[in-house]
Amino acid sequence: METEQIAEGFQFRLRGGGAGGMGNVRTVEACNVKSHSACVGRDNIKCMLANARSLNNKMGELEVIAYTKQYDIIGITETWWDETHDWAVNLNGYTLFRRDRKHKKGGGVCLYVNQDLKPNITQLESDEGNVESLWVNISLGNKQGSQLLVGICYKPPNTDNDEEEQLLEQIRKAADHGSTLIIGDFNYPDINWDSGTSNSAKGIRFLNILNDTFMSQLVETPTREDNCLDLVITNNVDLFSNINVKEQLGNSDHNMVTFEINSKKHIHKGHAKIYNFKKANFIKIKEALNVIDWQKLFHGKNTEDKWNIFKLTLEKYTSQYIPLVNKYKRNRLKPMWLSRKVTKEMKSKKKAFKVFKSDKSEAFYKAYRVANKACKNAIRWAKLDNEKEIAKESKTNPKRFFRYINSKKPKSENVGSLKSESGLLLTEDQDKAEILNDYFSSVFIKEKPITGDMKFINKNLLTQSDWLTQDKVLQKLNNVNVNKATGPDGIHPRVLRELCVEICKPLLLIFQDSFISGIVPEDWRKADVVPIFKKGLKFVPGNYRPMSLTSVAGKVFEGLLRDNIQEFIGRYNVIGKNQHGFMKHRSCQTNLITFYEEVSRSIDQGVAVDVIYLDFAKAFDTVPHKRLLFKLRKNGLDENTCSWIENWLKDRVQRVVINGTFSRWTPVVSGVPQGSVIGPILFNLFINYLEIGIESHVSVFADDTKLGKEIQCEQDVTSLQRDLDRLGDWALKWQMKFNLDKCKVMHFGVKNTQAIYTLNGTELGKSKQEKDLGIIIDFKLSNNVQCQTAAAKASKVLACIKRGVHSRDENIILPLYKSMVRPHLEYAV
């Protein structure tokens, strides 16, 4: 036996050959792997691998294992999940990555990764392929920027040659990524890992790949009966230690494999802290605020100074009477159903397995199976008892009920790795925040000068009234949602609501002064932008949209101003009847009914109809400010309102926030902030009068616009094309752009001539099916596809409820059905 030095950090024990002539395959002795005791410690990254053979009925046990053992990486093969398995699959403190088997039952893999390891999905596999694998980069604590590529694979026994070749190609690619860990069930029972030999061509092929890529396999004892199927493979042996084969997960026929990565965890140690409201003393804060003479304190100060005095005063007392806790604490919450009985049975199961492992007799195996079954039953009854208790309190304590249900729902994923324009994969939060900030800023437009025909004298139809009073400020503060995020000013919404009586007067003074002077505090013109994934590839920055988190106190004033503008709009019918978005007594449903009622009536009469579906590109982000203000004045808003909005839009800045990491501040030169209170109504006023001069039927919901016209002769086609040209001219004048790839034509009616239409010189594509405000419309006006889709969504939710909720108590199931199933069936009905 000899030792071969392959490269720095790689040492392998070579053993004699055997059948298959593969004597040079590198395998590693278990004793050698366990010898790195200097690296072992509680800070090591703990890992677990299990073949579940359906994780659906084993999630309870997995929850207990994750909580008690504090594993950092949990790999599962054969999850047997599909698209209906969205509920009750998350573990607290972990990011879940999954790849389900396509078009067939069974199979599938997933990885649960401790959020402290900053996991990011990596595209080694093709989404079109059938290989069941996924790859994730994690951050190691050894040094700055140190990464480990973790892959999990499941290769079914009957894998065909093409799929096996795809898997082997992924292993080749993974080896080029530096330190790599590959785990999973590879189903090579014929490989003898002691000798590094195989009796099958596929086994020899796999061993050759490991040899060519300098990979080593670390598991040396059987994981299913007498076969070693569940493997731990790496190209950096020194990084791993304590490889052990454990008991089975539930009633799986595979044993679990555990091991450690000799690296400290890369834990966020940011200074961000949050309020501990459980220990807050609001009585003391109220007493302190009640003795303040705000009139005297504000005397002679401008709006900005008044706001800063108010903010600093509030910060003084909140910091004194509300303690802070670290924001980035471990989120390994104890399962609320975990009982002593479950803990006891889990220990008994583990003990029974150790006895069986030492003496593999039939009696000890039966004892282990009995212990395993007792453990499963204990978990089931513990969950049922917990849900019964929740059901009893569902009417008196609805918060507990919905908190439990929300814990079952799919969690929104953090922003993963992003690709720069040069193709560089960005994994650090700072880099991701900066590239998204650059993208969000790139969509802003530089406004052209307003031409002479746009100059307008304000009608001043919106007159001053009693809309800004202390009672109304108090009402808004009392309705603040305490679960919303804090804005850049750092004032928590719960603080505003708890102290609503004490702070309504100083806020009223600030609001009144701001409105009259037109001065908007700097804090109200800042936004922390949260990236929201839309669809497509998750590593493309363009597939995210910005959601602005602004000052909550500023939003209170926006809400008061919005109410006043809406009252004015309703009184004078300022916005046309064709606009259904963000309008009282109008909705998606009214938009769909009024438009398609006319379309169906024409078709019933044997008349063809052409409908143009239009889509504005980045509509809310590209609204030009000067043109918006012109529209506000033209719609009749008074000068104080227009002046305040002008200053609210002026010198705005934003930054992107990812996991508490901020990008630099960048100016916002166009658009209305998505997430603001008055943004939607400002957009409505901007797009108002869009239909002037249009002969066709126009229907609008915010920026979603459609044109419809009966087509009985060539003149009708010409008329509809003329309307499209007018809309193109309107967009050019007001500096809005159509997303021509998403603008489509749908031809209704048997006798339709299928005319061709253009917009800004580009021929519009034809469509036989469009999703219009959430409803699938086809060219026959058939509702079959929509009904099937709605039923499928409802069935999926029902399946999730069935799998995620053990109780069948009416007090639990009925509210879930009403709130989560029926809306899919009743939408737009």
C-alpha cells in the first residue's frame, strides 16, 4: 500500500486491483478520513444524507432531527414530490432547494441548507434534462470568499445511457469549480469500494469518472442491506471528517449518512438589531411624550427640522424603553408540536438501531422496527394533539391559527446568485445588491423638454377642506399595519400605532407645515428597495422588480392626501369610466365583464371582433415627472397638492437591500415608487385621457390596456389601425414605451379576416389565448381552459392542505377551504 500525492490538499490511499482492472481508482479509508480531529468541533458544518422513499410522511421526524441535531446541510433523495407538494416542506432556519421528477411519480432530490451558509443555486444541470440533481454554492468560514460546491443526485437503477452520461458530465463540470461535495443515491450496488472495482460496465465508467476528476468516495459501510448506495464524494478529502452510517429515516430501507465539513460556519455578524417588543415599556414612553409641548418645541422651525426633532425625540425614548436584540440570530425554532413523548421515542429508536448494528440478529431487527413504528405514531399523535388545541382556540385566538397555517405555506426564497453582464456569477449580498440597484436604475428615463402644446394653466378644482385634521391623523395611525417593514427612517410601524394618541398632534403639525410649504422631509424621499422575483431564470437581474419600502410616517400623510384626491376624483368624475384599476367600486371583474360583454354580444350576432392586448414596458418606473405634474394640474389638482407631489418626487433616492446588506444610494429620476400609497392614483391621473380620440372600445386596468373593435369591412381594420397609431403617438408624446413583444392581437369570430396590425412600425403577433387580469381568454371565448386551470389550482391547494394538516377538525379545515380554495374557484365568476 502506498500514498500518492496528486496535488496540494489531495491525498489518497491506493489499494490493489480486482475484477474490472480498476486498481488505480482512488478510495479513502474511513480511519484516514476520521483522523482530522484537529478540525472537528461544534463549529464544524454538520451534514446529513438520507434516501427517504417519500418524504411526505417523514417530515415530522426530519423536523425533529434538524432541530435536535442542528445539521447545517440536509440532503434528501427520492423525495417523491411534485407541484402539489408545496405545504409543510420547509424547515425553520433553512433554505430549501428542490428538483422534482418530471412527468412521473417518485424520485426527486432536495437540499436544506442553513441560511447562515449563504447558499446560492448554481446552474450545472439543464432544466430540460431528466437528471435528478441540483447544485448549490455555500460559503465556508475558513477565509473570505471561500466556497464549496454542493451537489445532490439521485440515479434510479434503470437510468438509461443518455441520462447517465448527462449526470457524469455534471460531475466533470463540478470538478472544475474548486472544492466540491457530491452526495446522493447513485445505485451502483456492484461497485466494491474497498477494492475500487466493479463487475459492470456502468460501474467501471463511474469509477473512471471519479478517477479522472480526482474525486474520492468516503462512505465505506453499507447503506442499504449489504450495498453501499448512498455516497459522499469529494475532491478535497481533508475538508471532511466523522463519516458515519446511522439509522433509517422513518420506514425507508436506506440508512442515513452523517459527516462534517471541517470549516466554521460563515455566520452573519452584522450589527443590525431589532426591537424586542415583548419587553417594551410603552407606558413610560407615553408618559414622557405627554409632557412635551410640541408647539413650543417646533416654534420657528421648518418642516425638515420639525421632522428631525420628532424623530430624534421618538428615538430617544424608544431606545430607552424598548430593548434591542440581534437580528441575525439562529432561527432553529422548536416544532410547536414536539412533545416529550416524541423525544423519548426518537431516543429509543436510535438506541435500538445501535443494538441491531452491533448484533444483526432477527430479534434485534424486529425490536428496531417496533421502535421505529412507535416513533412514527408518537409524531403523528403529537401533531394531531397540537392541531386539536389550535382548533379549540381558533375563534378566541385566530392569530395562533393563522400563524400555524402560515408556517406550512411555501416560503419566499432569498435572492440567489446573479449573473453580471460579463457572465460573472455574483454570490455575495453586497455584489447582488449593487447589480440589482444598477438594473433598477437603468430603467429610469431622462425626460425631454415639455413642448408648447403641453403648457397648461391650473384649474384648481381641488379646493382646501378639512381633510387634514388630528382625528384623521389618529385614525390613520391606529390603522397602521404593525407587520409591515420599517422604512429608511428606522421608525417601526408598531411604535407609531402603540403611541398613536401621543404622536398624532406633532405629526399633524408636521403634515400641515409640509403641505402648506411644499417641503417634504428627506426621509420621506428615500426608499429601501426589496427585489421581488417575477418569473424566468432566477440569476438574471432583469427578472426582478423593485418594491419600495418608504417611511411609514410619510405613508400616513400619503394616505390622507390620497383620500382627499380620491374624494375629488369621485365628485367630479375626473378619471374616465374605462379605467378600472385602483378605483372605488371598480375591479378586475368589472373590467372583464364590461369589455367581454360587448365582444360576446358581437360574436353572437355573427360579427367578427379584433382585440389588441397592449403592455407598457416598466410603466410605473418610467413615468416622466414633469409630464406627470402637467397631467395633475390638467386634471384639476390645486397648486398646494401639485407642489407637494413635485417636491415628493424631486431628489428621491433609493438603495437595494438584500439580507440586511445595502447598496449605495442612487437617484430616482423618473417613475412613481412601487409600494408607495399615492403611486397608483398618480399613475391613473397620468394615464387618464389615454382614450381621447380613440374610436374603438378601450378598457384599462392601471397600465393593462386593450382595444376592441367589430370588424365588418376594410374600413373597420383601418379604423383600428388608426387607433393603434394614435396610441403610439400618445406614448411617444408622454415618453412611455410599449413592450412590443407582449402586445398581441386576438381574432374573434368565424368570419374574421385575420387582419395584420402594426404598432410603431412593428407587426403585432397573433395569439389564440391570452391571460387577461388573471383570466385565460381564448379566441372562441370558451371558458374550458380557465375552468380547468382554476380547478387544478384549487385541487393543488386542497392536496397541500391534506398533506400539510393532519387534523380533519371542521374548525381548521373549513376556514382553510374558504380562504384558500374557494377564491381560486370564484375569481371573476
